[in-house]
Amino acid sequence: MSEHYNTDYTREQIEEILNKIKACIQENKYIVALNDKRQENRNFIEKYNVYSTKLKAILLNLTTEDFCYSLNNLNPQYSDEILYVFVPILTLYDESGLENNLATYIKINLIEKSNSDLLIVISFHKLNKKVKYLFK
């Protein structure tokens, strides 16, 4: 595992982070990165028809056991931000209706501000590298 990955968390700390993440989602204070740099997200969402309601449900169902690690944002402009990686196994249906059980890579930027938190889902696609779960 990369030296940039942080796994120094207790179960309680991840539960607290998940509570903040889920509060943002419930309050619709989140976005999914779908810009030109995030074509993989767009392709995955289209292929498996994971639009608004389904996407929200997936994010709300993240668990402590889905957590793998965190890392600092590598963009120097945002180097103080922490990104959290979760990899749930999802049952999704592709465009031809076939059922797929997919390890899904979800990288989240939880931006905590004094007046209001915001959540950015930076990555949302099929897992394409090996990960270790922290609590599984």
C-alpha cells in the first residue's frame, strides 16, 4: 500500500466521519465530479444507470466496513483536504439488464466549514486497483 495512505483510524472515528458524510447527503450538500477529468465516473454511472436517487441511496448505505484508507489531496491547491476511500460491493444492472456484483471505488472529499459542510464525490467507478479494507 502507498505511503500516502492513512489507515490510522479507529472504528469510532470512521463512524463519526460517515455520520458527517451522510448528513451532507441527506441535506443534498454533495456533488459528484463529472468533469472531463472524471470520464470514468460518467461511464460507470451511465453503464449501470446510477443516477440521482440510486446514487444517493448507495452513498447513504456506506458502512465502516467499506472504508479502506484516507489520503491527502495531491492537488497542491487543496493539500489540507483529506480524501476518504470506500469500496462497497454493489449489485448493479448494466445496460443489457445483466446483474453485476461490483467492487465500487468511491473517493470522497468532505469539506468541513464552520457554517456548513460540503461533500464532493471525486471518484465513483469500478475498482481498478487492489485495496485493503481497514475493518473487514
